[in-house]
Amino acid sequence: MNITRSTPVWLFDLDNTLHNASHAIFPSIMAGMNAYLARLLGDGVTPASEELVNATRTMYWQRYGATTLGVVKHHGVKATHFLDETHRFDDLNAMIRAERGLRQLLRRLPGRKILLTNAPHRYSSQVLRHLGLQRHFQHHIAVEAMTVHRHMRPKPSKLMLRKLMRRHQLTPRRCILVEDTLANLRSARELGMRTAWVTQYLTIGDTAGLAHPQKRLIRPAYVDVKVKSVRNLPSRLHQLR
């Protein structure tokens, strides 16, 4: 493939973009987060109430964009410990649901592909291996690598996105962010990237703290293309150039 300066660089999200995390994975992560926060917010003997746990998780997500950041900032917990404890699965491969043809899709799209996920590396690597997609991404950037001045800055952090572009010698106009989460797409668009919103796995009104609540699936102005599935991207490529 002839790579030029005008060839796009695709930044793909993972959960609820390349596979259906809402089916079983997100509920499992949610249960892990709730159990962790209940212990953390309890008195050492009795776990915190469900109401306190839900309110705290939602507050951290809304304030920091990730529950992990709130736990680190307010409780001195190491991010790696929280992520490891909340991303444990009895049989992850059995929980993964995805469309067929994803490998063919990635081959058809011109340009480089980078995986950019707020999920931890161990988990996202296992999902990629199960889907057979790992060799189609030039880089795999998981949440542990999203740091700015030694502080974790996951999506939708503009500081992190700017650092990513500097490190990989990219310009915003070459980048296309493919995502299910509107807040992340908004940040990318404000930096000058193009944006594709994937909607098929979204849960309307979800306030779980694993995805920003989206009451209605109306395309905002900062979204260039709204698609049900990533498999629709080749037919919409002309709108992303």
C-alpha cells in the first residue's frame, strides 16, 4: 500500500465498537467495580451501601471521564490494581460477541490502524487475540499507556490525544477516531480529527459509568459519520476524507 501524507490513520476504540461489550463483559466489569468500591467505601467490616457505591462511581465518571481516575485521586489506589481487580473473568472468550468480517474490514480500509482503548492492556490484548485482529493494528495503546506528565489521562483527554499525535508524528486532519462514546468523539473533533460514531451496541440511557449516557442516537455536529456498524465504514469513506 502506498502511504502518503493524505492517507488516513484510523484510531479505533475497542469495547462497543469492535465487539459487543454490553452483552456480558460490561456487566461483569460493573459487578467488579461495585464490589471494589463497596470495600473501599466501607468501614473495614461492613461494605458500603449500593446507593453510595452507585453515586460514587457515577460521580467519578462524570467528573474525570473514568472511574479509575476518581479511585486513584481520592483513595490513593494504584490504577493497575483497580483495573486488574475489576477486569477478571472466568471465561472471557465465551463472553465476547462480535460481527464476522472484521479482519476483512480492516484490510479494506486504507491507511494505518491504531487501537486506542480505555481498557487495560491484558484484557484488550485477549479480546484482540480472540477476534484475530492483533496483527491489523500497527500500535495498541491501552489505558496504562495514556499518561501525561506521569498522570493517567484516558480518553477524552485532549492532552493525551495531542501527545499521541506528537509521538506518532500525526496531524489531526489525517486521523479518524472510530468510537461509541460521544465525549471522546467531541474531544477528537475539537482537535481537528474526523469522527465516526458506532451505535449498534449502545444502551440508551445507560448510566453505568462504563459509557456516557446517550439518551437519543441523534448525530451531533461534531460527528462526521454515524454508522450502525464498523462494517459500514468503507461505504462512508468519502465523507471522512
